[in-house]
Amino acid sequence: MARKRITPGKIRLTEVAKLAGVSPITASRFFRTPEALSVGKRARVESAAKELGYVPNLAARALASQRTEVVGVLIPSLTNNVFADVLRGIYDALDGSRYSIQLANTRYSILQEERLLRLFLAQKPAGLIVTGINQTADSRAIMESVDCPIVQIMEIGPSPIDMMIGFSHFDASRAAIAHLLAQGCRRIGFLGARMDPRVQRRLDGYQAAMNDAALFDPRLVVTTAVPTSVTLGGTLFADLLAKAPDIDAVFCVNDDLALGALFECKRRHMAVPDQIAIVGFNDLEFMSSSVPTLSSVRTNRYEMGRDAATMVIETLEGRRPAEPVVDLGFSVMERQSSARRS
Amino acid sequence: MARKRITPGKIRLTEVAKLAGVSPITASRFFRTPEALSVGKRARVESAAKELGYVPNLAARALASQRTEVVGVLIPSLTNNVFADVLRGIYDALDGSRYSIQLANTRYSILQEERLLRLFLAQKPAGLIVTGINQTADSRAIMESVDCPIVQIMEIGPSPIDMMIGFSHFDASRAAIAHLLAQGCRRIGFLGARMDPRVQRRLDGYQAAMNDAALFDPRLVVTTAVPTSVTLGGTLFADLLAKAPDIDAVFCVNDDLALGALFECKRRHMAVPDQIAIVGFNDLEFMSSSVPTLSSVRTNRYEMGRDAATMVIETLEGRRPAEPVVDLGFSVMERQSSARRS
DNA sequence: ACCGATATTGACAGCGCTACCAGCACCTTG
DNA sequence: CAAGGTGCTGGTAGCGCTGTCAATATCGGT
């Protein structure tokens, strides 16, 4: 009846154990809790594994142990420079560790996010990194009931699911406006694209700052659900000028829009900053080398990814960070595009 | 002695089979080869699975079947816009399919690539997407001996490992130079960063075109191993001007450098294109909205990723593409920055 | 020398699924 | 009506590893 599914020269843990003269379970322990082995056996297993070129079978390990060494990462976009930096941080932190990454793209949809979450959790990930704090109620419930470290990234807020690392988009935006006000600007326009939750909070920060200064005017705000681009920055800026021709500054929710606005100014022969001040958000690399250099709000994206991944690892290794919520802050980079008019 | 490791309410294939009134193996077949079931059982298993909310255990599946449904993707950079577009194509194509993606970052090192390759292949991926055609001899040997579809992306060349999709960087570069020559430029500089194999081939194309026109001069070439950035574009352009003050055009191996060169021209009050023509490479979104608009070589990055993933899937489903090497071509986008001087 | 505590090692079964073969019913063909 | 498909279903074992407990070795203290 049953025929062995013979696997010829394959190197399994059994082979390593045999060569090392120990039982398979001891060899197994070498890879998981080496400190539990006597020094002699540890060395024997190590050299046997190296000699045979043993590579553990992760599927078997996952099946037997009921868990994986995969960290799931959920981000809304693959093309956005911001997330590219975050991802690089995550990959750098996890590179060389035992953990690997499963990346999925929610496309800014929390329903898609929920679907992907279920998919992930069914495979029992070691940890989870999710973007933002606006999950569906179901997503939240799922994550709260699951027993693995979870880090919410990009922003901070009350009641983290588990851990959190980011900064306040509201405060960052308000600080940018405060800077423009300090430069003497009064009619400060707002350009927003995509309008995901974090951009929305930047709008809130803008509005709060403008209201505090008694300068808010709905005609100053131009937003769209369309994804951001440099070209869109020009278009939105043109729309803004049509609604409020008397603006003396514009705050853009990201640097692409800011660059687009700058180009639109060029096209219209409007002097930056003398006629119009421009401030962007994120401080991408090009902001400091454009002409004029563009002011922006620097955010620590690479660090965010790296530290989020590190928080996951530390928790898994039993060294849970003392503080579950980390505020990475921001800094307003004041450059030529918003220099005080002389 | 042996105690059952009881798993209480967990839904396994057995539970689904029981509810559907079939054997586990029949239920299993429903998920792999539904067409092999009778219509009645198919419906019964389907509704049972849905009722119980069954989610297959991928680790068990992988262990039993000796293969996974993971497509490994090896790219050199996570922050480069070019790869972000490619990745988006890959994710889009695989989204909704049964396959998932394992992404790894080689950081432009073929040794790192080889290491990651071994890691991947030990887990028996369903397919593989790797960047470029310059692998180590060992990497190549490993991939040739492995039995899964492999697509090399970004460029095309002789002797594909399996399949290939991309375009000729040499030809694309030569076409860009031909365009500049046609615009009347004679002293055409070359700006290169990172100098990975594909950039090197763009340099080769430049050199061939310049030699054909008897215009090549080594002083026109400025390259560096440093990773690209807009700021670097300005720096390299300044270096170029120092070496060859009489240039009338500059070809940049990517758009970041081109934008940086444009800004440097602004800083030096050099008129573009009247004094200096600029052409970039990749045709990122911002190229068409800068002032002046920037000429570039459009490459089909999203399509490359999408089609590469599709080629993998098609092969796995037994519909191997007739043509293993796909040339996606390119097009020279002629814009203001290289318009014929009047 | 004896006792209990601690470090090390091993035996066994089982994680949840699928490969393999066998069996049966129903056809088709000559 | 026999022979040989073809389509569908099921039984059995096993993929390679680890959880659980048991067994043995080692050691300090009295």
C-alpha cells in the first residue's frame, strides 16, 4: 500500500543530528535555544550543520511550532516616496535577523486592509506593522485579540492597539503655518491631495492655526481625492489662485504638490517667496536643492520604519520597550521659499 | 505518554470535509483542482468552507506538497522610484491570485543577491523575479538548476536564464543622444550616478552614439558610484562644467540628476534649452510639469512589473508565453529642455 | 553516602495538509 | 459481452519539524 515518498539526498535535521551523533530534537534545539545545549554538543551540531549545508525547512517549522518568523507589513502605497523610506527602514532593521517580511499594499482602503489582515493573521505572523490609526472596527478587534506584537506607524494617537511610532500630523502642520505667520504671511492657502486620514489631520492643524490667528477663510482651501503628483500641485495651485487671487503663501500637504506649485509660479512669473511663499511636507531630498530651495516639514521616515521593526523584534525577544508610544517629532525646515519678505 | 496537542475550535480541512460529508482529500481537491470534483460535491464543499470560515494552513500545505505559492522578487533598491513602479505592477498582477510575494532588497550587490537567492530557493518558491542580467556565476547556476519560472526584468540580453522582460538601455541611451544631435547639439555631456550595470550600458550607448558622430570626448563624461539624488545632479553638472565649459547639452542617466542639473542651470542663470539642453531618463511624472518641461526617455516600468508577474503566473498555470524574451521598448519624450535652438 | 534540585538529553506523537495508489462506477468500443 | 478506458472518490502514510513530558546525568549540601 503506502509507498515512501523517498527524498534522496535531501538534508534534514535528522541528517545533521546523525552526523553530530545526537538526537534530532537536540539538533533542533541548537537552532532555537543553543544556550540549552552543552558546549560540546553545540559545537558538534554546529559543525555538522555547516558541513552538510543544512537549511531548515520553514514550512515544517511553522507547522510544528504553530507560528512563523514573518513580520507582516501593511502600507497604503508602494509608489509614495514616504513609504519607500519607511520600508527601507523596516528592511534594514530586519535584515540579518531571523525574521522575514511579508509586505502588502492596502491602496489606502481600510476594507482592503481588513482583508489583508485576516489573510496575514491566518498564517500566524510573528509581528505586525500597520499604517495609521484608522482601522475598521473589525480590524481593530482582530488585532486586539491576536497574540503578537503590533506597531502602528506614521502617526500617534490615543489608545494604541499595542505599540505606536510616529508623530502628530496636526502639530506638524500647525507648526508649518506658525512659521509662515511668523514670516508675515496672512493669506495662506492650503493644497491637499488624496486626503487620507493623515492629510486630513494636516488640514485640521492648518485650520486650527488659521483660526487661532483669526485668518481662516474657506476659500483658501483646495483639496482633492486624486492621488498626489507634481503636475497636480500645479493644477491645484492654479485652482487656489482662481478662488483666492490675493494669497501670499501656500502650504502643501506634501513636497510633490509644493514642487508643482513652485513650477506653476514660475510659469506665471510669480516671485517665490516675495510674491508667494511655499512650504511643503516631508522634506524629500529635492526640497533642499531646488531653486529657490523649498521649505518643508521634515519627518523621520526611515527611523520610523527602522524603529518600528526594532520594537517588534525587541518584544519578540522578551525585551519589550518601556514606552509603547514613541513620538518621533518633526522639524520645520525654513528655506528660501518662505524667507521673510524684505 | 503522548498527549494530544488538542486544538479546540480550530477549523481544519477535516472539519470542512465532515460538514460537507466528503473525505478530507476530496475537500482538499476542491481548493486545488475543483474541476476534478463532481458538481454536487463541489458545491457542498464550497458552502461548508464558507460556513465555517475555513482558511487553509499554508505551512501545512507547503510541507505536504513540497512547494509554496510564493513568488520571490529580488530588486536592488526600495527607494528608487523606478523600482517602486515595477513593484506596483508586480503587486497588481499578483493581487487576487493565489500567489503571494516575498520581496528582498539586494542593495545593488550581486553577492547579497546570491545570498538572498539561496534563502529563497530553500523555501521552494513558485516563481522568481530577479533584476537585471548580471548575476554571479553561482547565482546563475542555482537558478538554472531550479525548477520554477524565473523572469529577469529591467533589461534584455542574450541567453536568458528562463524568461526576460525589459528593454535595451544601450539603444535607449543612443536614441536620446541621437535626439540631441538632431537638435543641433554637439558638445553633449554625460552625467552618471551609482553606475550599476544598466547605467553602465547607458554610458556605452552614449559613447557609441558620440563616437559614431565623431564627437566623443572623455572630458564630457562625469560619473560617480554615489547613489543618485537631485542634489547630486547639481554637483555633477557643476563638475561637468568645470571639465568642459563649452558643453551645449547634458544627458543624465536618470531624471533626478536631470532635475538637479536644471536647478544648477537656474542657479547659474544658464538658459535651458538655449544655452544648455537637458535630457533625462525614465520619464518620471515631474518631468512633464517642470519649467521648462524636461525631455526624457520613457520606460514602461509598471508594465514591466505587471507583465513579469503575469509571465510567472501563466507559466505556472501551464500557459507558458510563446516568446520568452519581451522587449518593452522605450520612447524619447521630446520636451522644452531639448527643443532645437532657434 | 544519600537526597533533592538542576542541567541536559531523548522518545514519541502530531502539526494540517497532500502524494500516491486503489477502487468503484459508468462508459465506449469492437 | 469482454476489454479497456475515464471520472470521481477514498485510505493511508508521510512531509520535516517541535511540544510535551520523561529519563538520565550532574552537583551541592548534610
